[in-house]
Amino acid sequence: MEECSKLGLAKSIGVSNIGTKKLSDLLLHATIPPAVNRVEMNAAWQQEKLRGYCREKGIQVSAWSPLRATGAAWGSLAVMESPVLKEVALISSASILQIALRWIYEQGACVIVKSFEKERMKENLQILEWGLSEEDSENIELQIPQKRGCASDMSIFEEGPYRSLDELWDGDA
């Protein structure tokens, strides 16, 4: 990718699902640091350590699965059924979806949303018109149980580079 960048074929280089240890190793050898790290991030998997490391190194975090939607192999309702997010939504004029997206936005991460519905797209953009209170942000950060939604255990092989989830996720599992 660095060669592509040097040839003008890529404006920036990004990585995906890289934890602090692997990112640190990459930065030791890279001549062009990644501009972005695309990772699972939501109110139920906040990635505080990784976000801090990326901020320190000037790497933008891009949050995929911001609502931790359920899929065929992974996901849960941990975000959309969160009592904390429900309470914040109840006392505000925003939906749980908007509260969850706004929290990510206020952490400085880019939010990757998936929607094909015009009304949902409008609702997503409305998060730019207001902010969470300090108390609401603190409650989201401290009261929502943390657990990775996508363990990626299909990447674990006895003969492979990652023999455990701990190795794969740099101890941040």
C-alpha cells in the first residue's frame, strides 16, 4: 500500500480491525502511517484503549457496527436494548439510534452507518444538530457493559498466526 501511495494510486492508507499491539508493530516498520483504523466500535464495545492510542498517533478511528446489529454469525441487541441508552433517549427528543451514533461522534470517531431508507438517513444526520450532556456521556461510558460483538473466532487456527482470541485481539478481547 505504501508503494501505491508513492505512485499516487492511493491518497491515504488505512487498516481495519488492528489492535494497539499490532498497530504499534506496524508503526515501527511503516514509512507512511495509516490514516485510519476501521474497527468495531459502539456503546457496548467502546475501544477506549485503542481510541486513545490512535488519537496519540494521529490515526482516525472509523466505527463499524455502531448499533451492533445482529447478523447471521455475530451481533446482539446490547446497544439498542441498553437500559442506559433507553433512559437517555426517554429524557431527550432523540431516538436510541441517535443517542448511540451521537456518542460515537462525540468520541471523535467517524461513524459508518448502513441504511437504505431515506427517513433513517435523515434521522442519522440529525445527530449533528445537538449534543449529549456530560452526565449522559459519562453514564454511557461507565454503565454499559463492554463486550466485543464480533469475536472473529473463525480466524483462530492451531497452525495459524493467531492461536487464541487473546493473540488476535492483542489482549483487548
